[in-house]
Amino acid sequence: MKILAQNRKAFHNYNILKTLKAGISLRGHEVKAVKSGRINIQGSYAVLKNKEVFLVGATIPPYQPKNTPPDYNPQRDRKLLLKKSEIKEFIGQKKQKGLTLVPLKVYTIRGLVKIEIGLAKGKKKFDKRQAIKKRDALRSIKRALTKKQGDDML
């Protein structure tokens, strides 16, 4: 599994409740661009339209700018390939207030481009601060332990 893009801000801004793998409907030149790592999923999200899921706001720049079709839109909505049962489950859970579908990472498996989307609930500002404090405390504890182990060896 080769990770092509990650949305690290998603874990900072949201509590991820559930994750799911999906395929992406891409054109041929988009597949080449994505496999070369030229995709940006920062600030993108997934929406439900007519019992289908679409990725909105993801940018895939042209693989060869001089060789792309003239009507190519790098930010077009792209259909996510999910089973009907998975879509129905998301529809039921998304009806809850404050839940959204956020792309977490794009990767390849056996030559196929896949995306991991998460059902997420937005964090409040104080939740983000608490997470930062907790991470800093763990980092300082780890640093102190490694320093102490280094002193014991001397």
C-alpha cells in the first residue's frame, strides 16, 4: 500500500468516528497524476447526492499540462465507488447533526487508487487545545525518559 496523499488536518479538526475505503472514479490522465502523488485533499469533503457519494474540493492538477483536454477542470466533483449498503449506512449516520464525511488519505492497492473517508464530528476550539496540551505532555515525558536512560548508561 503506497500512500499518495494524507489529510493530517482532519485529525486535528475532527473526531473521526468511523472510516471506510472507497474507489474513486477518475479519467486516465487523472490516474497518472494521482499515482505520481499530485493530488491535494486538504479542505475537501464528501457529499451525498441522489444516493451517491461525491468528493468535492479535491484538486488533481494535469499530469502533462500541454497534453490535457481543453475542458479539464482540476477541481471537478468525483464520484466515490461504494456499495449501496455502505451508502445507506452513511445516509443514516449523516442525518445526525454535525457529522460530515472527510477524506483522510489516498493510496494505491494492486494498482487501484483508493480513498479512505471518515465520518467525522467537528472539534470545538477547547478540544483542540486539550489535544495539543496532551500531545506536548506526552512528548516531554518521552523526552525525559530517553534522557534518563541515556544518563543511566554513562
